[in-house]
Amino acid sequence: MTGTSLDNSQFRRILARNVALPLGLSVLSAAVFVAIIAYLVSVLNWVEHSQEVIGKANEVNKLVSDMEAGMRG
């Protein structure tokens, strides 16, 4: 009967391998996922900012052209 019974240390080792390790890896992967999402949101904010700057630059260019045409006309 000693061949089939597990002592306390073997049981804890098996429990750690089958429960704690996958749980720890899932928490680690969730943290990486949250970090990637935060990075993507930050990049998206910079893209929106760049689009606003380009739009304002185009508007200024149009206004300058209108001013030049008004001075000539």
C-alpha cells in the first residue's frame, strides 16, 4: 500500500505543478495583455494628436493661400 499512497510533500509538489504553476502563468499573461493594451491606447492617442496637427497645418496653409490671393486681388 505504500506504493500507491502519497505523502504530504509529494502531494504539495503535485498540487503546485498542476494548480499553482498554470495559475501563475495565467496571471503573468494577463498582466502582459494589460500592458500591451495600455501601450496601444497610448499609441492611438499619439495618432489622434498627429492627425489634429496635420489638419491644423492644412487649415493654416489654406488660410495663407487665401491671404496671398486677397493681397494680389
